[in-house]
Amino acid sequence: MVREWLTFKRFVTPAVIQVVFWVGVVALFIVGLVSKSGWQFFLIFFVGSFVWRLVCELDILFFRIYDELKRIQ
């Protein structure tokens, strides 16, 4: 496993993206709490978390497409 990681046959980025996603959700929650009203909290936290999830899933999708293309070869 370490050899695959050192030779770039296995990517570490998909796991990192999951950590970045959760850090972003916590940051959105904190920013939402600091907001002045309930609807701003809703927009920042819920809508922001949804959009942030889409962005992170898109990044992971690129790695899964690559894995599938490698498997097909």
C-alpha cells in the first residue's frame, strides 16, 4: 500500500477531500451562527453545505472516472 502511494498508483486526494468537506461544513456552521438572523443561518449553513458537497463530490468524481478508465484498459 505504501509503495502504491509512493509511486502515485494510489491517490491520497479523495481521502483528503472528505476531510476538507467536513472542515468546510464546520466553518459554514460557525459562520452561520455568527450571522444576524435565522434566514441567513439557513442560507449559509444549509444551502452552503449543499453547494460545498456538490463541489467536493465533483472533485472525487474525477478520481473515480480515472479509476474506472484504468480498470477498462
